[in-house]
Amino acid sequence: MIAAIALNELRLCLRNGTFVGLAVAMLALIAGATALSVQRLATFDRERAAAEAIDREVWDGQGARNPHSAAHFARYAFKPVPQLAAFDPGVTDYAGLALWMEAHYQNPAVFRRAEDLGDAGRFGDLSPAWILQFAAPLFLFLILFSAIAGEREQGTLRQMAAGGIAPPTLLAGKLAGAGLATAAIVVPALIPGLPLARSSGGPVLPDLALRSGGLLVAYGLYFVAVGGIALGVSALCREKRTALIALVAIWAVSFVLLPRLSASLAVTLHPTPEAAELSKQLREASSALRRDTAYQEKMEREILAQYGVDKVEDLPINYGAYSLQQSEERAHPQFEAFYARLDAIHGRQENVIMAASILSPVLALETLSAGLAGADRHHQRAFAGAAEAHRRIMIKQLNDDLMFNAGEAGYGYTADATLWRQIDDFTYTPPRFASVLSHYALSALVLLLYAGGGIAFAAFALNRAQKGIAA
């Protein structure tokens, strides 16, 4: 019976000129967004590969110079954009795609694509995930607003009740029919983008199958929740027109207005410090050793005792280079504390948005979708952490070369391409989703509750409607 109802709903949709028009529009939107996202991913990968090659060439060709001067000359770490970002780019356009790994500083990421796009930047937000998160609910509302209210107007709801079709059966059939209609549009539009995304470059996530499956489940729960809301409202309304107005209002408030308001509220309640203040804090972290004279004295005593000499001049190493490396290591916890504070602010902003997800499932889906795609704040922090680990290794190699090889030349000592070629290129593999799962547990729970709540609401409303007819 459920299958019969579902197929009947699908046939009615295909015969409906309004549905066909909406379906063509959705198909075009998803296909266009997929093509745009794949093209953007390919562009990112070409630019990254070219930048890495140039960075390596410039580094190796810098000529003879003091190793610490080379540490300031520095190198870049370029972030590879994972292939699932073609589906959901997340913060890709707004987070930096490169980090300058110079001596004494743990720099923030730079080269944010959104800064270069100007007014056209909003078109860069168009992605398959955006279409499914914001346009698909309106599509479902427009094809389901009459699902129960229309049956009531035509008198067929009474006939189905008299024929022994229970509310759970009718509900399951209606949802299945809407699901088939939606899948008939979404799947053909998305499938061609998969091989294109794989051939466009970018790293393959180490758990691509798990993440892809997670996206299917997340969006499935989302559509069940949206469908349940649509059927519930349709069952509560006696006229199709009333149901349509109510559902469009729900979409405008919960799926369009609320996400914007919650983001603005989050930044208002927990503002990010101004760029000048952040720069000042980074400079203070960098000069931690220079400002700590007591530690400088302790450091000198320890190195003299280690080598059994009385004066810095008698050390078999270059003490200046040793001080430079100690300055680096002294600043490490300062930088970690700085970025932990900044990360905590962003976390509090996200908590505000998660609190608002009680009123809109799209907020929970945005968080989970970007996380599964490997394109959110937590994956950006993983990239920054990997770049910082590489920076520390690189700077220590350069300082050690100066420390142990300078001899009497002191700061006049120079190294050449033999040393530069020993510095490895930065490589990065995104973390497995299991290692960052705790960040998304609440979002997944909210989606699950919305799906269950949507079905329960629809069942209650349909049961109420059938009892009202029987009365």
C-alpha cells in the first residue's frame, strides 16, 4: 500500500505543470552549481600546484646567505582543497589558503579568495550543498503543501480513511513519493559532478567513502524533517492556499532569515578582536624571550654548564644561533595560547548558532555538511597546525646549521643551495573524520531529532485531520 501511494504521488507530480517547471529550475540550479564548484576546485588546485612549484624554485635559487636570513626569507605552506569541497565549499573562500612559515612568527592564514571577488563574491557561494540546504526545502514545501490539504478539499481524505488506510501508511506513502520526486531531480544533477570532481585535482580524503556516506545520511535526515514539517502543516490546514502561505512563511523565517540573524547575533555577542589588536598580540608572543631577562640569564647559565665553559665566547657553538632557537621555542606556548583564545571565540560564536538550530534544522546541517566535506573551521585549524609543525622543523634546521657550522665566521657565515634543498616541501593530509567527530555530534543529534520530530508532527497532524473528518 505504501508503494502504491508513493507511485501515485510521483505520477501526480509528473502530470503537474507546476512541479515540472520547479523540477527543471531545480535541475538547472544544481547542475549549474555543481559545474561552478568543480571549476572552482580545479582552479584552486592549479593555482596551488603552480604556487608550490614557484615557492620551491625561489627557495632553492635564493643564493648564498646566512641561514637565519633564509629563515626570514621563509617559505609558504599552501592548503590543498579536498575534493568534497566541490559539493560543500564551507569556509574555503573565507579562510586563508596559504601560511607564511617565517622565523619568530606563527602567522595566520592569508590569501582569502572572498577578499578578491568584491560584489561578485556571493556567486561563489553557489554550490550543490547551498542549493540542497536552502532551495530544496522550498521545493519540497511547494510540492507537498497540497498533499493532505488538497485531499481534504477534494474529499478523498475521507474516502481513504473509510477504505482503511491508516495515518502511518498514508504518511509513509506521501513521504516516499516526495522522496522519489526529489531524488529524480537531485541524483541526475549531482552524479555527473562526481567524476569531474575527482579529475579536477585536490587531495582525496583518507576516509572519502565514510564522509560521502555521512553526507547522504545527513541530507536524508534533513529532507525527512522538511517533508514531515510540510505534511504536518498541510494536514493542519483545511485549505491548500492556507497551507502554502504557512509553509512559505516558515521557509522565509526559519530557512532564510534565521540563519542570517543567528550569524549576526553570534558575532555581536562574541566579537572577534580587530586585526590591529591581533597583530599586537602576535608581536608580543614573538618577543617572549626578549622580554624575559631572568630566563635569558638562566638559559646562558645552562648552556655554559652543559659545555663546561665559563664564557659564551668559549662555547663550541654559535651562541647567537642558540639564542635564536631558544627564542623560537620560548614563543611556541605563547602562540598556542593566542590561537587557543581566538579559537575559543569562534567556538562561542558557533555555540550561539547551534542554540539557534533549535528553530531551524538548516543550521545544524550547515555545520555537519561542511565538516564532512573537510571544509570547515576545524579542518582549517588542522591545516594551520600541520603548517606550524613544519615551520618549527624548518626553522630549527636552519638555526642548527648556523649554530654548529658558523664557527669563527659568526653571522658572516653563509649557506648555499646544499642546505636549501634539505628543507622538505610542506605536505598535508586532512584528518580522518573520526578524529574530529566530537565537534559534530550535537549537529548530528539535532538533525536526528528534527527528522524524528518532523515525522511525529506529521503523524499527529494527519491523525487529527482524519479524526476531524470522521467527527
